Amino acid sequence: MILLFGGNGQLGQEMTRASAARAMPLVALSRAQADVTDRAAVGAAIKRHGSSLVVNAASYTKVDLAEIEIEATRQANEVGPAIVGAACAAAGVPLIHISTDYVFDGSKPGPYVEDDPIAPINSYGRSKAAGEQAVRETVPRHLIIRTSWIYGEFGQNFLKTMLQLAATRDELRVVADQRGCPTSTPDLAGAILTIVPRMLRDEKIRGTYHFAGSGVTTWHGFASRIVAAQAPLTGRTPRVTPITTAEFPTAARRPANSELDCSRFEGVFGFRGRPWTTETDTITRTVVLAKLGKEPHVA
């Protein structure tokens, strides 16, 4: 049985769907059902469900608010992983922990590899870096997956925000000097579930891996693709205007470069993320048609 913490998040909901499609037994727990900062609740959940592997997708992800809610961020992203890791170690089960590109400062000219020095530049990134370290220190059988720019059908994310804005505005002004690798939740959920059997066989798979959608773009390029994909379905064609980070100030600094090199993951597991362009087109179409009350194959 796979036990998933963070079941109400966009990745958690996607994993619930993906596991059902693959007939893989998975129990997804929301924060209300098992708060990862509650040591007793975490230990009891692992025992109660007869867990053979744990996935920790629970996280505080409000990047700007994290600059204010520092302790809440630390509890979810550092203390929680330490508690989950310790509980997994005590139960003798492996842990897959989800982390982020924001552990890097974004100053590297090229894509980041797993062994590059981390240097987070905001509260969220610092908390996720601390969470990674907590996992490394508490549970020997662990695998940390760093990913970036997650989007999908569930929850709130950049793709869905752009669709909401495109429905009402004639111009979208989007940052064009930050780049990264958009990663769809179906792609990430599929990757996690594909590697689970190898961890359950106790193959010597340990450490930190990068997994993201193939290809790199900017937030402006991402938004432009989303708007172009929705236009035939909605008739809406707002302009997507590139702006600089300086023109869109936020409470938290963002890395200028969030590109992840996923070669290690591909070398070990034999596959890589799907192109972000095709995934964006597919998910945009699905979200728009669902809002219009149509099935994806109708239009």
C-alpha cells in the first residue's frame, strides 16, 4: 500500500487518479486526516494503512505569503518532512519526498544538476532545502524528487490562472526574464508511480533526482502557449505582453533560472518528462472543455 501525505494538493489529487488507472493501491490523506507536523498522527497513519511506501507531497506552497508566514512555512516544509522521515525509518518503509527548483538561487547560466550547490533566495526555498536535509538525516531509504513549475487540472496553478485572466482581459502582462521547465501533474504522478515498484523491491535507489517536463521556456512563453491553446475553444485572443521581473514586484524573490537537468533520472529510470508544449496543450484543452461542460473529444 502506498500512503500519500498531501492528498488534497494538485499533485496528490493527480496521484489518486493515476494510481486508480494503474490499479495500484494508494491511500491519499489530506492535512485534516493526517497533518505531517503531528508526530502521533503520522506514525498512526503509516501503521493503520499497512504502508509499504510513503510519498510526501504535503507542502506549504504560497511563495509570497511564505515571506510573512515564516513559521507556518517552516512547520510544513521542514518539520513535517523530518517527522515523516523519522516515522518511515521507524516503520522500515521507504520515502519519496517532493521538493523544488527553488532550492537554487537561479544564477547559474545553464540547467541545474542535482549536485549543484543550493542557495535559496526566499523563505519557501529555504524551508524546502531544510526539508530535503531533514529527509536525508532521518530515513536511509529515501528518494527526493526536485521538480518545477507544476500545473494540472487540480488545484490552483499558473495555467489555470492564465485561463481565468484570458477569459476577461484583452492583455496579459507576463514576466519574460525567468525561465524554467513546466511540469504537468500527470507527468510527475506517472513518474512517481513508475519508480515505486523498484523502491519496493529494495533496489539500491537513493538520493536526489530532478524530474521536470522536457524543454525550457519563460513564464511569458508558457502563458503564450496556454492562450494559444485555449483560443480555438473560447474565441478569446488576448495579447500576451512580455515584461521584466522588475515590472512585476513580488514579496518573494524568484530565481531567474529554474531549469533542471534531468539526465540522472533518465539514466536510472529509463524515461524523461514529456514535452511541456504538448502537455500544456492537452491540459489547457481539458480544463477549458470541462468549464464549458464538454468532454475533451467533443470539440
